Amino acid sequence: MASLFSRLNALATPRSVTGLLKNNLQQVRCFSAIQAPVSKPEGRTSCTLIPGDGVGPELLYSVQEVFKAAGAPVDFEPLFLSEVQQLMSVPLEQVVESITRNGICLKGALATPDFSHTGELQSLNMKLRRTLDLYANVVHVKTLPGVRSRHNNVDVIIIREQTEGEYSALEHESVKGVVECLKIITADKSKRIAKFAFDYATRFGRKKVTAVHKANIMKASDGLFLRCCEEVAALYPKIQFEQMIIDNCTMQMVSNPHQFDVMVMPNLYGDIIDNLASGLVGGAGVVAGASYSENAVVYETGASHTFAEAVGKNVANPTAMLLSSCNMLNHVGLEYYGGMIQNAVHRVLKTGKIRTKDIGGHSSSHEFTMAVINSLKH
């Protein structure tokens, strides 16, 4: 593991290069309604890299190897952030500054220890999301070629608000043996995430948005969220809107996922549906995700599992992280490289000769990575 971190640190972006690229990156991120079809722009892009815990460093090393083989003009700025390995972790402020400056980040999953005995309620993930205002988490659940699943042709976008709700970290023991937990739902943030969902549907040609809630029981909090979604839906008459109670939604998701297109929901429900839906198409190792603020995007796996029991065993599936990195390349205007790597991953999966254990094979992470690199030649 030490050698892996040294290789990650060796790829850090020089400050001089970062300074020269700042203006170009701002121009890339501030796109107009109609973008110029530029797929191989000149210059290089700087990206913050957070290896994460568990198998995160191994997965991101795979991404870097594939990027080098593809010639992707990306310079990574690695910063190790962790609350289970605090002695090795850089300060959160340093990570926030890097992501704010670069505008993009590739991130491995962060482990969240039990801090109940210390009184610490906010996890490092929560602090990072709130500091950067990464309010919209987007997970694209899609069946992949060559990956066996119960349902075929699943293609669902799950959007969750991830700065409030049950994950507001407002808990206290009012009297001994009685804990009160506050669920925060605000109109401003509910409308913001609803608008994000409808804008996303509009931009990518989606036809329907489903609001997921529990307003029949939580009439004030989830009732407010649902009313906000209904108000925003009225502004998008060309997009069908429906609402569904969360417990019915879980049953409908596993029995008939094709009825869903874009889904929007509060924090906790989104966390549950993300993982449930990932299981429909092959598991946590094949689903990409991202978290958006107004000024930055953090690309990560769709299901936040560190897979700590597999550390050093060379068995983790790099697919989800590779697909997330392709989305990052597309976001900054490097569609040529994003498409090249995505097609290579799909070819390896479709061929089926090289598969990691989680999707029915016996190949190692390294073998899968090398297969993707070899497939780039096509």
C-alpha cells in the first residue's frame, strides 16, 4: 500500500501547470446552451484525486494506468483524505481548496467509523459535501453488455438531495435512553434538487421524473418535499411527472425497473435506492456516480462501499470507477478520450473472457485493467 501511495503522489500536478490551466478550465466549465463540438481540445486538465479508503486507491491506480495508455491529457493532484487513517490524511481545507480550484475530482469511497462515543456526528463525507455544497448526487443505473442481471435494458437516473434530510447530523439524547434525531427538509433545497432533476431530464432527453417520498406518514417534512416537486414540475409541461411512496418504490424497482426514467428524492431514500438499484445491474462494482455543486463535480462510484475486506487481494472491479472517469472526461470536453475508454470497458465486459469475481469471473483487478488497456487499440 505504501508503494501505491508513492505512485499516486508521483503524479501530482505542478503548481505552475495548475496556474496556467486555471483560466482554460473556467472557460470549459462555463458552457453555453449550445456547446461547440470539441472532443480533443489543446492543453491539459488538472483533476483532484482522492484515493479514499478500502480498495479506493487500487481502483484509482487502475484509472491512472488506463488514462496513461489512452493518452488522456489529465494531470492528477492526489490528496489522501480519510478519517480511519487520520495520521496519513491531509486537512479537509486543503482538499476543498484543490477541488474548488480544479472544478473536478475523482474520489474513492471514504469509510465512516462509529464516532458515537466521541460525540462527533458529521462524517468526513458529510463535511466535504456541505463545505462544497455538493447538493445533487446522480447515479446512472444501466445494464452493461456482458454483465448478467435479472432485468435487461435497465436505464435509470437516480438523483438525491444530499445536504439535509435524515443526514443532518442533528441528534441528541434528551433524557437517558431517549435519542431525538431531527430530519431537516427545506423548501429552498427541495426546489433546487427538483429543478436539477427536471433540468437533467430536459438536457438528456428523458421523458419522466418520479418524486419518491413518504408524505403519507411524514406529512410535514416529506409533504413539503413533494409539494416543491409538484410546483417545479408545473414549469416543465413536456416532462411527465409522477410521485411514489418509498416502500412501494423499492418493490416496483426490483419487479419492474423499466417504468422509471429519472427519479428524485431526499437524502436517505436516495442512499437506499442507489444501492438497491446497483444490485439490479451487477452490484457496486459497475455503477458510476457523481456529486454536483454549482462550481464543482466530484466523480465517484454510484454505491459508496469501501470493500475493505478485499484490500491488497487484487480482486476489486475497476468498472464503476473507470466509467466515472469517462463521465469526468466528457464533462470537461474530452469526449474523444471518454468515449475511447468507455468503449474499451464495454468491449472487455461484452467479450466476457476477463471478469472479476463480483460479476461471475475469476480475473484480478490488474488483469481487467490490462484487458481494458489492450482494448484501447481497437
